[in-house]
Amino acid sequence: MEFHRVIRARSSLRAFSQRPVEPEKIERMLEAARRSPSCGNRQPWRFVVVGADAPSRAAVEGALDAGNAWAKRAPVLIVTGARREDAAVVESRDYFLLDTGMALMSLLYRAVDQGLLAHPMAGWKEAPLRAALGLPEEFTPAAVVAVGYAGSAGDLDEATRKKDEKPWARKPLGELAFRSRWGEPFGAALPDRPAKVYETEVQLRFGDTDAMGHVNNAKVVTYLELGRIRFFIDVMGAERVEDIRFILAEVSCRYRIPILLHDRVFVRMHITDVHRSSFRFRCELFDPRDGRVFVEAETVQVMYDYATGRPVPVAPDFLARARDYIGG
């Protein structure tokens, strides 16, 4: 999964399946944490992995607060923390918990990248947790992480289910980041979401299908191309081939469900990033009748001068015409 998708996909939901987690996936998560940055490269973090059959499992579950009872369904619980003496101290500032937090974030992202749900918890009692795992006195536990595959919300009690159903929001960037000095909002160059999303229908043809009866995966790239061309015609005012002044640099697709010949397929797209000479489309192929999404995709285009054979900067007129379609 592309990294920006991992960031967007990460969540702290509470409904876990009891399907076992493959040991190699846990190892990859720990390896990601191992490669995390730390002050002075001291790497103070430690992890204790508690599987469903571990002798300490019942005691660790007993250390969880009542509000985290849902975590008992998770096949794996991971306790993380650090010892102050293992970390760097700079001008009386301790970095052991900051370092551990960075390692934990790496672990969470690697979990999402492998299709797992990982929910870090603060609701647990330290004394029974220490006793259950034999933690050294100088070790400071920082979090207990429930890890597993996503389950059914129907397995949660009503109060917990409502927590998961509640829309979560992020504070605006201007409230969190400042430019030059405290209190002066940084100001995002791109809005959180575009004012408009471009949509156009793709006409399916019998020749697009393969022996399996669904649209061949290679045809999806052609559908995305049709969407890009129509965007340039309808939004950018292109009238000739020469007006389409970009070359394709990258395509990535996530095939979610097959496209069948009787489906209606639309391309939905907007621009997420604009750089000096390139821009990125985020696209979906979907059926407007029921909202099913067949494919999620991203494409990177580079503005190009065919006469010189070199990239050129994104022009101001491009930004002006595309402004409403740009967003995160």
C-alpha cells in the first residue's frame, strides 16, 4: 500500500476478529519499529508480544480497564515502553518516551500496510501489567496495543459500537502548525478536500472482458486514461491533442472488486498534489447506482515540452483552471 494510503487508512477501531494473525506479520511490524529513529540512535524501546495462548494472556487482559474489554478479542496484545537509562538525555530533556512513540508509530503503520487493525490503549493498570509480564522496575510501560484483523461491529456492546461509529475529525492545520512564530497559522497550500470532483462515464465493451467474464485488469489503465483526457477537455479547455501537455509518469491501482459487463462504470477523480513540474490524480472507478468502488488508483503526470523533450513547470493557467479540483 502506498504510504499516504496507509496514513489515511490507519484508525483506532475496536471491533476485532478472532482470526489468528500470521507470526511473520507481527515480525514485520516489530522490524519496522526496530528501524525507527531515536535520539543518539539509542533505540530504548522494548516490546512484549502476548498471543492468545500466552501464559500471561489472562493476567494482561485483567490489567485492562473495563472500557477496554473489547481488546480481549484481539489475537495479539503488544506492550511497549522503555527504560530512561537506555535513552539519550539532552540538556536535562529525556527522550525515551519520544523515541518509543516514534517506534510505536512505525509499528502501527506497518500493521495497516499488512491489512491489520492496531489500536494503542492508555486504559490499563500498571501494577498488574508489571506483575503479569515481569517488567523491570526501571522500565516504563507506555502503551498496550491490540492487534488483529478487523471484525464485526455487531460483536461490540452498544456504548463501544457508538464510539466506533462516531465520525472522527482532525483539527485544521492552522491550529496545529505555525509559520515563523507561535500563533501565526502555517496555512495549508492545499485544502483538505477539493471543492469539486470530476466524474465521467466509461463505456464498457465486450472486448474489454477476459476469459473469466470480467473486465481485464489492463483495461482499467485505459479507463483511467479516458478520465484524464476528458478532464483536460472539460475542465482545462483542451481542444487539440497538442493542448494535452503532459506525459504519464506513474500508475498505481488497487483492484477491489471485479467489473462485469452489466456494470455501469464512472471515473471519479481530483488532483491531490501539485509540484513544480508534476501533479497527481486520485481516481476511483465506481458504479453510481449503488456506490460500489471497483478500483482505487493514483496517477502522476509530468508537464512536458515535446519540442525540447524536457519537463516544464506547471503553468499558472493550469492551476487557475484546476483550482476547484485540487485537495487532499
